[in-house]
Amino acid sequence: MGEQSIPPHENDFTEEQQQNGDVEMASDEEGDECDDTLEEYMTPEEFEKLDGQLDALNSALDDIEQKNDNIHAQLLQLLHTNREIRQQLQESNATAKSNPNEPKL
């Protein structure tokens, strides 16, 4: 939790590339070197633990995305309902102005 994040402009990737997953972390040659280096520092059990953590993180992100989609749908529904109510009120006010002798409800 003490890690510092690197702003997108500091890692030479555009924000769009990062969001679209268009970022390649290493070429094949560099990837081989990284794999060898990581194997020196991590045991298979640590890899499995890390894999489990990444799976849990992925699930949590999926849940957040689903909740975000639900909130968005609810907000759109609320917006639509508010527009309908506002339109009904405007029509009611217009009718009341055109018929001032009619009793108000």
C-alpha cells in the first residue's frame, strides 16, 4: 500500500493506450530476461499466490464495473422520470394559466 503510482505521462504510455490495453510491457527478448529474473526471486507457490490475488482483484473490479453500470442505468431512469414529471408540470401550469377561473387541485 506504500507504493507510489506513476502518472501516465511518466511511463511513456498515453492514457488511451492504458485504458484500451494497447500497452505492451516487454518485447519477446525482454520478456525472456524478465521471466528468468522473476524465477530467481519467486517460488512457484508465490506465483500461485500472486495469481490468486490477481484473480481476486479481477473479480473485485468486475463487481465494481457491474455496480457502476447499475448506477448509470438507475440515473438514466431517474433522468427520464424527472423529464416526464417536469413536462407534466409545465403542461399543467400552461393549462392553469389559460383557464384562470378553473379551481386548482
